[in-house]
Amino acid sequence: MADISQKEVEHVAHLAKLDLTEPEKTLFGEQLSQILTFVEQLQEVSTEGVPLTSSVADQESFLREDLPRKGLSQEEALSNAPEANEGFFVVPKIIAK
């Protein structure tokens, strides 16, 4: 079984910007270990003779053709904005660090 250390759990939580309690760190560490153990089991499966695939989905596209068309003018785009400044949207800062 792949054991995940408390430090590794804290590192992953930091990357995901999660504040975890000690019980959550323990629980998530156990769950991550179980996931890695399962991945190790999958790596033991022989794939010899299995053709390579880039996608399991049908490759037919159901999207419309991408054609250029007239867009909004800057004034039209900003007409319903709660706040604009010098031709740009004004939005609140959301990144703390």
C-alpha cells in the first residue's frame, strides 16, 4: 500500500488552497493512499496487444462550423457593466496571494 505522509497531504491541500482539520488530513491521507494502491494495481495489468487509442469517444464532430461574424463593439459590451473604467470592466480583486 502506498502510504501518504501527513506532510504530503498538507502540501496537496496547500496547492488546492484547502484548510483541512487534523481529522480531515488523516482521512484524506488514507483515501489518497487507497487511490495510489489502486493505480499500482492497474499498472500490473498487461496491455500488450491492445491498440493505442487517443480517445474512446466517436470522433465525429457535432459542433457548428466556426465562421467569423460581427461581434459586440466595446461600448455594447460595456453597456450593462456594473462598473467600467477607460473602456475596461472593473472587477473585484479575488487573488489574495
